[in-house]
Amino acid sequence: MRWDGQALDADDGALPGLQRAGFVRTVRTPEFAGTAFHEVLCKSALSHVPAASHVPFRWTINPVRGCGHRCTFCFARGTHRYLDLNTGEDFDSQLVVKVNLVEVLRAELARPSWKREHVALGTNTDPYQRAEGRYRFMPGVIDALASSGTPFSILTKGTLLRRDIGLLQEAAEHVPVSVGVSLTTLDDALHRAVEPGAPTPRARLDLVRAVREAGLSCHVMVAPVLPWLTDSTEHLDAILREIADAGAERATVFALHLRSGAREWYLQWLAEYRSDLVAGYRRVYGDRAYASQEYQRWLSDRVRPLMHAHRLDGGWDRDQRWGVRAAAAHDVGQAAAPVRTPAQPALF
């Protein structure tokens, strides 16, 4: 959603693209060195998802635009263009924060017209990125949704969610609540290279355990699968085994989605990290956001028996269909993509 659709009276001295975004001030603090928080007043906390998107929810909440996880592949990077900011370093460090989010959300949920439809958090940027430690939106968001009788789900790679597990347990007594955790790799070196601001893979697996021990529903998104980096049978088998051991009820596996904004930033990173893979990526993706159908079928065939072996395949076919449609329509999922290993067809 464009920020000018949420505008209040703005400070004419705001940064480019923020003039009509309800701009209040820019904050920089020593504990967030290199990061600027551009605080804005929003007119709406709930974002409507068009029915044509084919996702199983119609509403989302995104407290912050931009993300300190700094994942090179983040499909939401292109949204920073709406603020006249770039999709690379600006997305990582110029964060736009809706400081009145909880107040506005409570007012929206109290409207007689609100039908208590499912609300999804984490469909664009992560609600439990480090900025949440400063602004503490989520306790108020959780309370507002639960007290209004609104079911909700959270997708995150932020271990800060552990702070709110008690609140989520209380909310689950009143409304359906589910938690999803995103996990890309178990390789610490690759993790530090491709998602340097995100919690470690082991910390996220511990988060899955904590969520399940609290009696909450939890699934894991193995996403995005990175061609030639994380799509080997060995890697997929190992990550699914760890996910099952952590207690997750199910998993979904999606390949890398290179939408405009993410595409340029990720391929720039890849050229520096593994320049030998760039030509292969161009074969698999061409000028598309999604990997070729051949690659997606290849990945699906590789993953299916592993999912079954680790008993994580509940809803596998449904989630595959949903993930591809969602990524195409609403930046929610990330479409599949494979990797060439010695056993991989020359097709790729």
C-alpha cells in the first residue's frame, strides 16, 4: 500500500517520499548504530488484501516498513521505492515506523463493520525485527486482536517473539492463534552472509521449541530455497530433520522469489559471494520473478519424500499452491527454485 494513502498533515521538511506519510520525526540512537527510524502517524493499521491474491486471509498489519534483518533476498524490498528510498541499503537502515499503530488498530477493530476476519502479521516485513525491541508494538497488537475476538497469525524469524509467548498463550484462550517461523539455512557462514541481521538458525529452532512447549501451533517456512546454495538433498534433509526435532507441526518449502527490488540486490550480493553461480541463476530465472517451472517441479519432487519422512507434510500440496500464488499476488510467499548438484539434471 502506498504511504500517501495513509497521510496526515505532514512536516514539509520530511525526507523525500515521506512528506505525505504523516511524518513526525527521525530518530537515531547509539544502540541502533547506522539505522534511522522515521516515525510517522498512520491513518490505518489494517491493510486490506485483494481477493484476487488467493491467500487465506484478507487483512495484514505491518508496524514497520523496511527491516533490520537485512536479508539480501527479501521480497519486500521493492516497497521502499514508494518512499523514494532505495531497495538496498535504505531498506536495511531507513525504517519507517507507525508510532500510533496500536491506537489506530484498536479504533479500527472497534468499528461495527469489523467482521473479525483473520489478520496475518509478517506478510511484508517482520513484526519481531529488532525495532520491535524499541517500540514494543506487538503486546498492544496482540491484546487488541484478542480482546476484539479477531483470530491472527504471525510469521517471523525474530526470536524477540519469546518475550510475548505468555501474551500469545492468553490470546489463544480467546481466538485462534498460530505462529510461523522462517528458516533458510543451518549453515552459520551462509546465514551471516545472506541474512546478517537475523537471529541465528539455532536460535530460531529454539524459538520453535519454545512456541510448541507453550502449547501454541507452530509451522516452519523453509524459505527461500537458494539455488545451488541450499537445495541439495543433504541440506534439505538436515533442515527438515531439525525442524521436526524442534517440534514443529508442519513445514512448507518455497524457492527464491526474485521480484524487482530484491532481484537487483540479491544478484549483486551473489556476484560478490559466488560469482560462478550468476549464470545459472539467469538460466533458472530469466527475466521472471519466479524460477522456471522445471526447477519448481524438480524441487517439489526432491522435497516431497523428505517432508513425508520427517512427518512434516500435512497440507504440503495445498501450501505449495498457496505459496506460489501468494508470492505472485501479495509478496507473501516465495516461489520455488532449485540448485545444481551432481545428481541434478543438466536442465538447470
